[in-house]
Amino acid sequence: MSYKSYVTEDYYQNQHDGDIIPEEKIEKALKQASRHIDSLTYNRIVSQGFSSLTEFQQEIIREVVCMQADFEYENADEINSVLSSYSINGVSAQFGSSWNVFTDKGVAMKRDVYALLQQTGLCCMLAR
């Protein structure tokens, strides 16, 4: 059984009104974003099954996957850079956690998108 994204191409294009990712790259981008969501939710979606989640959780996850896929596509060069910072002629740039980007488990995500994902209740690490 192959891994499927939590969002279809149709949902991305028509419900989310996605137009950032070229059509031939949408499926791959959505699958990668879904895997990153799985990492940030401790694979709880995989273990419970997407259809077992509440409608509220499902809708948030769909929206977050779309927003994450857009973010990763638009910022692929910076996200994949091995540099953590650089400076040229007094101008510097830094990669990693910043005021508007959250990074955890190797996943970079806009903080407001992560805050939306947290509303599902699936991002908290439970004490054992």
C-alpha cells in the first residue's frame, strides 16, 4: 500500500485555490507536505487513520498540507540549503528558526501555519 497525501490535487487546485505549484509537481509536493505533517504530529494521523479524525481536524490538516506545500515549493532553495547563515558586504541572512519560521524534526514551517496545526491537538508530546 503506497503512501497517499491527505490532500488531492483537485482539493489543492479547487478548494484551496492553489496556483503556486506547477501541475506536474503538485502530487509530489502534497505527499512531501503530508509526510512532514506526520512528523510534526508524531504519526498520530497514520496510527489513527485520517478518517477517524474529527471533521475539524481533517479540515485543518488539509489546509495545513496545502499551505505547507506552497511554502516548501516557494522556499525550496533556502530550506534545502546546508548553510545556517551567511554575510556578504554587511548584509546577512540566517536560516533555521526565526521569528516567523518554526523548525522541528527537520521540518521548516511558518509559525502561523504550525499554530493552526496545533489546533488539531495532535502536536503535543504526551508524557508517559
